[in-house]
Amino acid sequence: MEAIQMKAFAIKEYGAPDVFETIEIAGAPLKDKQVRVAVKAFAINPYDTALRRGEMDGTRPIEFPYVMGSDASGVVIEVGSAVTDFKVGDEVIVHAPKGAYGEEVVVFQSKVVLKPAEVSFAEGAGLPTIGITAYNLLHHLLPVEAGTLVVQGASGGVGSSLVQLAQNDFRVLAIASSRNKDYVESLGNVEFLAYDQTEPAKVWADQGDVVIDATKGSRGIENGLAILKAGGVYVALNDLPSAAQQAAKPATYLHMGPSKEYKDREAFDYLLAQMTAGRFQVKIDRVLPFTTESVIEAHRLLEGHPPAGKLIIAREA
């Protein structure tokens, strides 16, 4: 298929949310194990806001104009010569390294999964980063398989995914804002404390075999350390406690990040089985139109206290 021009939402420099603009670019050429997907919906992630501000420049330099975005859903419109798992017309969910903020995205077939009919395009777009992160943390990174697990930031995307997925094996304690109490408690067999109404560090002191800090900006360190049992496991999605803090509380300290050992298809298969069985949900806060203004609005929303639910940009509801 000859490459055609497509619309994408790009940044040409680092900056505030209004740095986004609409550009016309040629679709990327297709390698033999890649598929081209017409994007129906894509998700905005907190990582995207850090990338936009230039905070990742030291570890992930980019070339402008840059089209970011990892999580999307859509329909396959072209397959490479060695693709065996998909065909034109398949509805799929995509976990791309970049490029999801556009009308098309090209990605290797190993980063794609068929979208079940029961899962909407919006839900599919909201799934990859939060679900895959939670799955890999619980099934690959974590060295324990039972006990009391505490999730800080339990109303966020990764936090709420952890709350749902951990219930099969752990007693789950969840911490979030009081405004998200009903939502977090709706996720299943979970004990909840609101950090703005109680003192979790006192109520649950030394109860956590595992403490996971899924808060924005690692704001849960002090509470987390107080809740963690000596000899327990502390996992951070962002910053770990300082060396002095770790020395004061002997434990296993782990950072959750990407790894080549993690396989998207494995995580996708598990997550979608849970979704179709009604044991896992992706909460959508709002679905916005496929415009630059929507991308800017979504980034602004994530700059403050993020909503308890995914922000989705969709060409179709």
C-alpha cells in the first residue's frame, strides 16, 4: 500500500499543553512483521505529559516534530509480508512505542492483540499501559505471591488495575482521595482509607507485606514506609525512597519500569480474559473528540489532580 498523508497531533518543541498542533505526515513504511492500524481511539497517559514537558530528555531524547502516544485501538488496514496473527479488517488493541496520537499507527504484531467484541474501542485504548504495567508488576517483578498488599494511588489507572488484579492472591488495602472512595470500593474485596480524612500511616502501621506507590510524583513515600512491614517489599512506579529512608526501614526496594523480558501478548491475553469474564474493568473518565483542542484539554486535566479514569480521544464513540 502506498503511503498517504495522515493527520497527527504533534509537538515541535517542549512546553505547556498548548504546544500541540495538527500536522500532516506520510504514514510510516511497513516492515514485514508490522501492521498498520487505522486508529479509532487513543489514550492520554501521565507519562505523555512528562515527555511533552521535556522531563524525559535525558533518557528518551526525541526528534521534532514528534507524535507521541502508546495506547490505541482501531482496525487493521495493512499487514506486513510475515504477519501471521492478523488480517485486514481485524479490530485490535495496540501498545506502540510512539505514534498513537494520529489517524494511523504502525506497530509490530507482537505489540497488538485482537479486541474482543465486548470491549469498546475506548476501553481498548485505555487498557495497554495501565493493565500491562499492573500485570507485569504482580506476575513478574513482585517476589511474593500472598499476604497484605497496599496500593497508594488506588484510584489512578495503574493503581485501580492493581487493586483489581491483586485480589485473587492478596488482602488488598487501598489509599486514595475521599472523593474516589465509592469508585475504589466498587472494585471488589478491598479495604479503603482516604488520605485526606484519615492517617493511613497510623491506622495500617506495619501491616503491609507489599506496599506499592502508584501516586503521582511519588507523594506516598512517608505513608508507605510507615505501613510497610520490616523485611517487606516496597515498589515504586516513580521515585523510590532515599538511601537514608531505605536504610531506616530494611526491606526489598524495587522500581517498576519497562523490561525486554516482559511480553505484551502474555499480559494482553490475561487482561482481556479478565475483562470478558467481568473481573477487570477500565474506567473511562471521558471521551473527547479527535481534535488538537481535545489533546490539549486532556493534557491540562492530567497536570492537576488527575481524574479517576482514562482520558480518551476518539474518532468514533
